[in-house]
Amino acid sequence: MSEQAAAYISPELDNLTCELIGVCLDALAEDGQTPPTIACLSTEGEASWRTFSEDGPDAALAAARRTIRRERSDIRAYAIAYDGFIRQDARSQPVDALLVEFAERGMPTAYSAYVAYRKGDTPDQFTVSDPLAAGEEPNLLV
């Protein structure tokens, strides 16, 4: 993420996003899965969380995004986390990753990041990378 992009991210959005990443990584380490989850900060400053379990991960992610769009007048900031994979380049093998999209009111765009992970036989063997920027996404509050 560029320095200009980082200037748009408030400490509240940063904290919300980091907390969501931590909760979802803990779920992946313990249960081996995490459904698409949103964390929202209301216009009054209250945080709320929801998970989505519609028929399959793609439908659940679509439902999470629809929820943010539908409730955007009451949302100041949001983050969405979901399980997926990334490829470092066109020839590399897919790597499991927690993907995160985040934005707040007034930002021209949303941003995304990922945390690559590797499951072990026990939660103690679960390893993760540092979060890395993944690009821009549409801001669902616009």
C-alpha cells in the first residue's frame, strides 16, 4: 500500500481491521476454517461483527458485501475477511491466505491485504506471514 493510501486510514479503521484479522486467524488455527466475516464501525463509533454462512463461500462473501452496501448510511468504516488463496505470480502454486478488504467513509477506494498461512496438525503449528498489500477494491460505502 502506498504512503498516500495509508494517509486515508484512520487509527480506528486500522484497529478494526487488525482485530478482525486476529480473530479470523485464531479461528483458522483452531477450526481450520473461518466464514466470511465483517466488522463494522457505526457512525456513532460502535463496533459490530457478523459472519455469513450462505450456501458456499462465494455466496457468503456476496451476502457480506450486500449487507455493507444496504446498511452503508449507518456505517463509518468496515473490514471484510474471508478465506482464500493467492498466487505470488502466474507460475506459482496457490497459497492459502486470509484476504481482507477495508474502507471508511471519505476514502476514494477500499484497500485489500492478505495474510498467507500454513496449517499444521495442531494450532501450535499454524504459521502466518506478515500482512501484505493486495491492491484497491471498490469502497462499498460510496
